[in-house]
Amino acid sequence: SCTTSRLEKNYLISYIAILNRAVIQWGYPVSLAFKVHHELMKELESIKKIPTFSQVLQGITWYYFQTIKEYRTTNFLPLHLRIKSYINEHIGENITLNDIASALHASKKTLNPAFKKEYKLTITQFIRQRKVAVAKELLIACES
């Protein structure tokens, strides 16, 4: 009914506020946290009938988790790990140094030295190795 839906929305609004406070305490920038908060509130208020309360709750929690994870990965991991992570996440695509530099907000000039220092390979060599490894895994998976 209408009151149940409103009650559920009120619970979700409170939950979003609590999560927002938590992510700020975990170091997420206040301005970005309030932007996320505002977007979720807009979306929540636009829903006429909440599908399954628990699914919406889980979705909101997952959204905050992903937001924090992405922020921390982008801002706190050493550059070589961020590069490796980006490559692994986009291995099925045609990855360029420009793509990596843009995604990681890093200068193209800093990428290879940081990566090579840690892995003794250039980024291009690493990408080739990963693509070959993924292809082998796919061939093995197709045979069984």
C-alpha cells in the first residue's frame, strides 16, 4: 500500500544517510558523498513502488561499497598496482597507454617507469603476456 511504500522509503532514506556518514568517516570526500546521496535520494523518490525491500537495501549497500572501493583503488594504491588492476579489468579490450593514463589520472610518461620498476616488463609486454594467458585459459576451458 501507499503507507507501506512511504515507510519503506523512509527506512531507506535513513539507511542512505547512515551509509553516507560512514563513507565520509572512511575518507571519501564530503562533496562526492553528498553527490552520491543526492543521486540516490532522487532515484529513490522517483520509484512509485519499491520492488523488494531487501533487494533495494542490498543494491544501495553494494553501490556504496563499489564507490568506496573504486575511490580507494584510484587514490591510494601505488601506481604500478593501479595499472595492473586496470589491465586485468580491461584485458578483453584494446588497451592503450592513453586509456590507462586517462583512467588513472596519471601522466603517460610516469606509467612505464613505475610499472617496469616493479615488474621488470613494459606495460605493453605485460598486456601481451596477460592476453596470451587468458587465451590459453579459454582454450583449456573449451576443451573440457
